Amino acid sequence: LNLLIFHFKKPNIMCCFSSQHDTFYAPLSKKHRNLRLTHLKRRRTQLKEAKERKKMIIVKEEIKMKNLKLYMENQTIIEENEKLRKQAMLLHKENQDLMSQLQIKLSLQNINTNNN
């Protein structure tokens, strides 16, 4: 058996080995060079796209975390607003009660001053 195994060593030269360990170098044909360049370009493109996908996944996760934090912050603010609204309603009611008491006192004073 006399098998030839081709192995790419340099861009334009192909190294050929036979089963008898004879070594010789044959220049790559233009077709082989173009095919190899095409494969390299495709691989570079795939690696670049994979990097971009990883970056996008990381960015999406960061955005999700920021959204979650903002959501939690908004929930806290909404709860605080509810408490403040209730407190404002109580203060308004208390203010109305005090105003009515003041009006009663003033009307009683007016009645007393008119009788004297």
C-alpha cells in the first residue's frame, strides 16, 4: 500500500507524505488556496458572530436585572405613596374637624358678644 496523506503547512504549499515516509512539497493550486481562504473567512465570521451573541446575551441579562431592580424600586415607591395618601387623608379629615370646631367656637363667641 502506498497512501498519500495531504497536510496543509504553509498558505501556498502542501506537504505530502507517503506511507514510506518520503516527504515532498507541492504548491497548492489556486482552487485549493481559495477554498482554504473561504473556510478561514467563514470560521472567522462564525467566531465573530459567536462573540457578538455572547455579548448580546450578557447585555440582555444586565437589562433584565436592571428592569427587575427598577420594578422592585417602583413597587416600594407605590407602597410609600399609598401610606402617604392615607396619612394625607387622615390629616385632611383632622383639619376639617378642627375647622368645624373653630367655626363653632367663633359662632358661640359671636352670639355671646351680640347678647352683651
